[in-house]
Amino acid sequence: MRRVAAAEGCELGPRLQPLWGGYGDLWRAELTRAGKISSVIVKDVRPPAVDGGVAHRRKLRSYRVEQVFYERYAARCDDACRVPRALGLGAEHGMFLSVLEDLDAAGFAGRRSRVDATELSAVLGWLAAFHAVFLGQSPDDLWKVGTYWHLATRPDELARLERPLLRKAAGGIDARLNSARFRTFVHGDAKLENVGFAPGGRVALVDFQYVGGGVGVKDVAYFLSSCLSPAECAALIPGHLDQYFGALRAALATRYAPVELDALEHEWRELFPLAWVDFYRFLLGWAPGRCDPDPFSDALVAQVLRAS
């Protein structure tokens, strides 16, 4: 790790958490660099010996994609869509080591299992700023289609889906989302667990394993599903969509004419129900028979199926 981060010394601290599926660990460490000691986050990816199936290949690629994002794209993100700085990146023999800025030390130490309206709006503002930065850009060497539930990478979950009509419609939903005129980079895993909150309403996001091309409302739908109950969705989502699009238009106002912003908003608003159903399709196949009743999502499924 000292070599990867170009540090004079390194002292590994507590393990923060294991990585999903037993693929390594996340640590906090102290690095000595040029007489200074700084706290950093170390993402140490050591994949288990497995049979090399679809899920294993997807995870390995996700770690390569994350390093590409930090190496080539993260510098474009300003304070409006704050991300960690990469201090060192290394990959060898199917293992990955990423030494990243410790956002807790940078002031983003707040973690939430529930958010109030102000905090929720702050995350929507981050997503709008991120989508504005990468609107129209090609996701070279990232996921061509971002999000960890992308249909082409989830054949097992689709096969387990116990709703025949939704299973049949899944390909068409995916095609409509992927053929949108306006495309950007999506974070791909924008849930509360990946958000750090700072005083004054600032937020930062981590975990870019599934960043790639897509429509911004994929992130918005997934994020809202991570922090709103089904009972809250019908009442609150229209207002949150207004907040997101207001922030997105403000971030793009100097680059796009009003008529183009109108076209972008119209397209992505129409695609929001499909983005929501696309994730719900994955969830139902990932945990068949175990999802809690969700009348809001079921109503959107019925709406999308009627229109298909």
C-alpha cells in the first residue's frame, strides 16, 4: 500500500466493513507523506476463489470500473457533486487496491438511515450536479449501461422473477431507457449508505463500482426508493422530482438553451416510472417471495405494462 500511495509510512487502522460477497475489506489507515500524517480509506479487493460465473465477472469488472472513474473522471466533479480524491490506485493478478481520501476527515462524517426533507434535497442536488457534469459524455471504459441491476448483467434474477408479464416486458423497458436521447453518467448505487453528510447541507457520495451511461432518473428513482416508504412515495415523489429537475436545469442553464432543457426534462420525467419499475424488476427477482408489499411500485408496474 505504501508503494501505491507513494507514502513514507503506513499504519493500518480498524477494518470498517467487509466488501460485498467476501471480496475484500474496507479499512481506515494513517499514511505518512512528506512529514504529514493523513487518514485515508483503503479499499482492498481480494476476490475469493469461485467458479468464474456471471456474478463473479460482474463484480471484478465493477472494481476495474471504479478505478477508471477515479483515475479519469472524478477530477471533473466539483464541490456541488463532491467525491473522494484517489491518492493511489493499483491492480494486480485480479486484486485491486484503492487508497482514497477519508471523507470523514474532510467533514462528511454524517451517516443517515433516515433523512429529513433538507437532507434529501441535498442529495438530489448532488445527483443533479453530477448528471449535469457528464451530460452527453461517452462512458469510455466505464459500464456502457450503469447501475448494478442492469438487465444484461442480471439473467439469474430475471429467470427467478415470478411475474410473467413483467418478465416479458423487462427487455422493452430496458431498451427504452437505453435509447433515450439525453444520456449522462449515473452513479449506479446512489443509496443512503453511500452518502456522507457535512454541516451546512453539503453531501458527498462514494462507491463508484457501477458508474456508467444512462438517464439521470435511474439514480433518482433508486435513491428515493432507498429513503422513502411506499406510503410516502405517492405524496412526496412529485415534489422531489420538481426539486431534482429545478437543480438540474440550474446546473445546465449556461450550456443548454431553454428549449433543450424542456426536451430533457420531458424525456426524463416520462422515463421515471420505467426507471423505478426497472429496479423493482431486479428486486423481485433477487428476493422472490420475500419483498414487503409495495402498492406504489405495483401501481407503477401496472401503469408501465398498460403503456407497453
